[in-house]
Amino acid sequence: MTEDKDKKDVKKTEKAVEKHGSPWVDNLLMPALAVFTGLVVGGIIVIISDDTAIEAWRHFFSAPGTALKASWDAVITAYSALFGGALGNPKTIIAGFQTYFSTGDTTALLKSIYPFTESLVLATPYIFAGLAVALGFRCGLFNIGAEGQFFMGALGSAYIGYSITGLPWFIHLPLALLGGAAAGAIWGAIPGYLKARFGAHEVVNTIMMNWIAFRLSDWLLTGPMKASGFRPVTPSVEATAELPRFFPDPLRFNWGFPLALLFAFLVYWFLFKTTLGFEIRAVGANPDAAKYSGMSVVRNFVLVMTLSGALAGLAGSAQVLGTDHWVGQGFSAGYGFDSIALALLGKSHPLGVVLAALLFGILRGGATNMQSVARIPIDLISVIQGMVIIFIAAPDIIRWLYRLRIGRTEQTVLTRGWGK
Amino acid sequence: MSKSTPRPIPPIQNRQRITIGISLLVVGLFMLLVFTRGTQPGQTATFGMNITATSKALTIPDLVLPVQPALYTFIVITVFLGAWQLARGVKSIGWLVGIVAFCFIAAFLIWATKEKSFNLVGMLSSTLGRATPIALAALCGVISERAAVTNIGIEGIMLIAAQTSVVSATITHNLYLGVIVALLTGGLVAGIHALLVIRFKVDQIISGTAINILGAGMTSFISSRYLEAHIDQLNNSGTFKIISIPVLSNIPILGPIFFENSPIVYIMLIIVAVMYVVLFYTPWGLRTRAVGEHPKAADTLGINVFLVRYINVIIGGMIAGLGGAYFTIGSVGRFDQNMTAGKGFIGLAAMIFGKWNPIGAFLSSLLFGFADSLQVKMQILSVPIPSSFLAMAPYIVTMIVLTGIVGRAIPPAADGQPYEKQ
């Protein structure tokens, strides 16, 4: 009898361990496998869309080796073009350093590190926008509006950047950043307020705010904020409002990236080291419990949506002040939507967000090269990102694919229906 | 409680009464200040009542309205209703807001067309066309969410179905086959959504977002990899001919609006009616609503909650797929990247505005379609209001509705929550 009971207890403990899982499995292994599986799916699509590979598969039974080799070649060509275009060629980078150390000539070096710095440039808005969505998730709020907040932030920064002249940079640049953050914050605060005051679901309202932002920008870019000329774009911002670049053109790597890292640290500090951050996480984990322990759920909703909007706005600011210097139609280009994938991949932790943003920056940075070298349309990246979201959100699929028996954690439900 | 004693009005209703009353008066004041400015006695606005010369409808004379009297009529109605609401309160807020909205739009149109001519029936006819994909998206939302599965992936479903339908129709030279393929793809993609959220318990919003990203990515990928190089072989299907219903299409005004349309529009109208009957007057509808409101109770009564959800989501996907087909084989005959342009999201808004009711969803789709076609027409009339602001109207209206100040929109109780069988 007792033995049986002991056995049962042991089993129970095992189950409990299984249930809670280890943080390593949850936070590193699962995301890594999700990304890997996403890339595998992308690879399959590359094979299907490759004429040579398809031709070889037709003769699979007579020459199976050729089919496999052709497929392998197609995938390798595509992904080496992707990652080569994003990270640069290590050999040329080493050669560049050698020339620099022996002759002091930087041309070769700068050329060799261009792809990598460009990926970092692309990762910059991703870090901000990912932090925005992650902050929302931590409070149990789903901010689908990062796209619109990004756009408004960019327009706000651009407006301050080009309309005010004659300021020294140490006033103009912070002001322009602040303008972007404020525009994004307003765009986030409205759904936050509506949720807190009327219980209107933030998912619907942030979607609506996105479309309002797009239509508003249509008007602004063809009317009040239009630069002279035919194209619906804003004038370029003043040099004093630009985020300074580290290297001469065409390298666009700028202070936006360190600034993004700083904000990632600030968000980490805010969430995990301050009372307010604790409250936010408590509300996210269990709003009822938080309410009965005396926290104001309503106030936290408004606060988090405002901060989240400000961060997404800063993503737009970084893009306009650091990289493009002007805003045109379709400026947001999916950054806000991708950032949802990114926040999920980074498990809503600032460090995870930074890593995921680097990955997305690399994917986006290499995609152009992949298109020109391997003739694979850029949109493959979106497919991979979509798959990654599904695999992250449905870890059971990953477990089933790789026969994993660990890390069976309780899944958190992020959204609670429209009206609640 | 005896019948004769009047119940005291609760303070919350009191506040709502005053808020709405004052808002209506503000609307009236706005109309008085903006729309009557610069009008002179004797000015007229001409509204075209015939769609085109080719239409089968009997020709009737155009409507010529004297600007000032017409404007003042609508303003007086608005102000009167506002004052009445402020003083006494009206039982049916929906009707009140509806009438005032009508007055406002009518006054706006008269103001915009003063000294000009404007084809009213033409616009109303294009309203139904523009409302069709919105309505189909909204109906997809209604049937899924009545079974408590939110689907924000409608946009992605419509994009994918738009592409598959045009490609299959081009290859087979058969538009009806294109529609069937669109239904199947829509059902398939929605089935994946259902599988993810029901079997794998993925957060419903995240699954929908993934479908949207995947849909945009896949269709753009296929478009730039295959369709652009082989337009004639793959992406040029032609469109459905307009079908005129005999006799009915001869009716002036109503004929060209309702009875001279693409078959998809008729199918949409049929779906609205069928879904209404099914949801509210059949056992299946009762089961669906039970699953959406209280899945545990439904389960106890022997209803297979998961099965009901799967079927409803898949049927919803097929309806959205039809909406996708409308973009390609229903209107332009080819696929363009991201051509749905947010109609799936407007459909969601229409669903909420229509309070999760098929007929309500259809009527709000008409309203949004109206705003959409009005916006295009306003550019032609060169009204001093940027058309972008009109395009924003549906989104703003949805946000106001969600606040619950004007008509509370209450979703099915279990909407968005996964069901755990115990």
C-alpha cells in the first residue's frame, strides 16, 4: 500500500515538474525550435517554387539523388543569400579589417560591414515596437495598434523635425523624439482609456485606431505636411533633429540602435525593479487578484497603453530621424504587425525582444539580397514570421514535431473576448 | 411592484439621456453653422435618380431640391429630436440616432451638391457593391463569434480566397468554379484557425494575426513569383456579368440598386436571410448560441461544443472566402497584392455595430459601404472636406459604439475563450 502511494507521489512530482517545465526549455529551446521550424517551412516553399527542383522531383523515381540535391541547392542558395545579405561575408570583413590595420584605409572595411549595420538599422524600430507590444502583453493587453502608433510617431517626429529650424541639436533632437513618443502615446492612450472607462476591448479599438492613422496620414501627406513636389511625402527633417550616424554614407547605422537598447533596459528595469512594474505584471497575471489587493486595474490599463503607444511611436521616430529622414505613404510597412510576432517570440521579456528584433532585422535585411540573387520574393519573410507566430503560440505542435515531453506549461490566455 | 406607480429613472439612464440630448443639439447646431453658410435663397441641388442610360429601370425625373428650405427642414427635425430627448427621453435610442444620422447625411449631401448635380441612385447602387465584401466578412464574424470563436483573420482568409479563386477561374475559364474554389479555400484556412484555437488552444487573436500575416505573405509571394509573369494564363479571369432580375429591375430607384447586380451580391443577400433564420429559428442556431453564451451548460445538455465551433468557424470561413472572390472575379478580374485593403477589419467593425446579428451586420455594412462610396463621390464633387475624414467615419463610429454610450454592443458571453472539457 505505502509503496504504491510512494510511487504515486513520485509520479505526481514528476508530473508537476513536467507541468512547470524549466525556464530554459520555455524561453530558449521552444523559440529556437519555432524559428527553426519556420525556416524549414520557408525552405519547403523555396523548393516548391524552384523550377529546377520541381523538374528534378518529376524524375524522383529514376534519379532520387538529383531531386534531393536540387532541392538542397535551392534552399542553400536562398538562405545563404538571405543570411549573407544580412550579415555580410566574413572573409571580406576580415580582409577589410586587415586593410584597415595595415594601411588605415576604411573604404573596404566599411563596405564589408555595410550589410550587418543595415540589419541593425532595420532591427532598431523592431526593438521599440516589440517592447511596445511586450509591455502590453505583460499587463494582459493586446496592442495590435503598434502599426498606427508607429505611423503617428513618425509623423510627429517628422513634423517637429522639419517645421522648427534654428535650434541646437541637443534641444531639437530630444524634442523631435518626444514629439514622436507623444503622438504614439495619444494613439495608444485612447484605446487604453476606452478600455478602462467603458470596457471597450482594446483589440478592436487599436485596429480601428490603425485605420484612422492610415487615413489621417493619407490626408496629412497629401495636404498639410506635404513637401513641394509631386510625391506625397513630408519634407526632410533638419540636420539638427537627425539621430547622428556613426559612419559616412551610405552606412545608415545611427544612434537609434543604442537608444533602442537603452529603452530595452529601461523597460526591463521598469517592469521588474519598480513597484509600478510589479503592479502591471500583477494586473496582467490576474486582474481580479490585483484589484482585491488594492491595485487600480483601470489606471494600469491606461498607463500601459500610453507607454506602449509611446514606445511604438518612438519606433517611428527612430525610423524617421535615424534612417529615412522623411515620411511617405506606407511608411510603417508592417513593423507594427511584425512586432506582435516579435513580442511573442521574445516571450514579452525585453532581452528576448531585443534578440527577436535582431533576428527579424536580419531576415528583413537579407530579404532584398535573397530576392535579387536567388529570385525568391521578399514576402517569404512574412510567411516565415507567420509560421513562427503559430509555432510559438501553439507549442504543442512543436512538441509533437520533435517528440518533446518537457516544458508542458499552462498556456496563458492573453485576450478575454471583445466586451470584457 | 404595482403597474400604476411610475418607476424612478436610475441616474445612469438620466446621464445617458442628457449626454445624448446635448450631443444631438450640438449636431443640429453644427448643421446650422456649417451647412447653411453661404447658401442663398433660390439655390437648388439636383440628385440624379437614374443610374445609367443602359439600365433597365424606368426613367424618372431627377430630384431637384431647393437648398435652403430642405436644409432648414432637416435642421429643425434634428434640433427638435435633441430637445425632446433632453427634456423627456426617448425609449428607442437606436431610432433616434438613426433619424438624426439620416438628417445629417441628407443635409450634408444637399450642402455638397448645392448648385451642382449628383447621381444619388448611382451612389446608392455602388454602396451595395462596396458593402458586399464588408457584409460577407461581417457575416463570417457573426457565425464564428456566435459560437464564441473570434476570428480576426478574416482579412487574411479573404486575401487567400481572392487569389485562389481568380487563379482557378482563369485556368479553367469558369467563374463559378472560381467561386467554389474560394469557398473551399476560405473553409480550409478557417479550419486551420479552428484547429489552432480549439485543438491547440492558441490564443484566438494571435491565431487570427498569424493568419493575416501568413495570408498577406503567401499571396504576395505567389503574386510576385508566378502571377506577375503569367498574367494572361493565371491572373485574368474576367468578371461575373451583371444579372438583372426580370420585372423587379424595372422599378425605378430600387431596381438599379438591388436587382441589377453581380451574382455574389445576390448570394450575400440570401446568406443574410438564411443565417438570420438559422441562428434564431432552428435547433442548430440555438445550439450555436448556447455554445457561444454558456459552453459548459451546452455541453451538459449533450451538445458537442467542439463540433459546433468547428462547423461554424468553417462555414464562416467559406462566407469570407466568397467575400474574397468578390474582390477578384466579382469586380476586377485579377488579383493585386493586399487588395482587400482592410475590408476584413471593417467587416469586424460592422459585426460589432450590428450587434452580432446577421441583419444588423448587413445594415451596418451598408452604412460603411455608403461612407466608402460617398468618400469617392466627394472627391468628384470637390467638397472642401478631405475625403480621408469620411473614410475614417466607420472606424470612429465603431469606437463610439463600443463605448456603449449609444446602444450597448454585447458580444456572446464566452466569446474568445477556449473551452476546456471537464
